[in-house]
Amino acid sequence: MLDWGLVQTQCTPLDMGQVSNVFDGDTVSLVRTPAINPLVLTLTFSETQYVSGFRTWFLGGTNQWNVAVAVTLADLNSADTNTSCRLLVQPRSDPESQWNAATLGSFLP
């Protein structure tokens, strides 16, 4: 999707790797911030996307992640709770050096 231009990305500044490494499924490639936490990666699609889950691999350290979705980027970035923004994956901490998965149920904005 990244190579085909079907998604635009915004990301916390990186000092190692590139955004596409997040999606390549290779546990050797990585992204790293220069001591900036959290790493925030925002994907903006031109068309509706249907997903059934997410998978992460953390190389090391204490890691916490979540996934939020919204109809518009403005809703995603808003502090207002009366928007379309919803957490698909609640904040969770997962072990390092293993695949961690979150499977989704039904979701309607």
C-alpha cells in the first residue's frame, strides 16, 4: 500500500530505519526514534480499509502500544471526545522479541 501510494504516513522523527520497515514483516529491519517517546505513526487512507487485527514485534525494552481509528485526521488528532475517534486496541504492554497480536471484533464508527 505504501509503494502504491494508497496510504499517506506521518511519523515521529526517526534516527534509524524508514516507515516501510514497520510493515515488512521482517524482525531484523526496524525503526527507532532518537529517544522520543512515544513513536506515533499515523496512516491516512483515501478509501475505507477493513482490518481484522494487528501484529507487533518489539526488539527490546518496555513497550506499550494501542491503535486508534477515526473518520478524519482532524477527529483522530482532536482532544474532543465527541468525535469519530475510537480505540480499536486498548493500550497494552507486550513482551519483546516475539510476535504479539490483537484480533478485532466488529467495529462500526
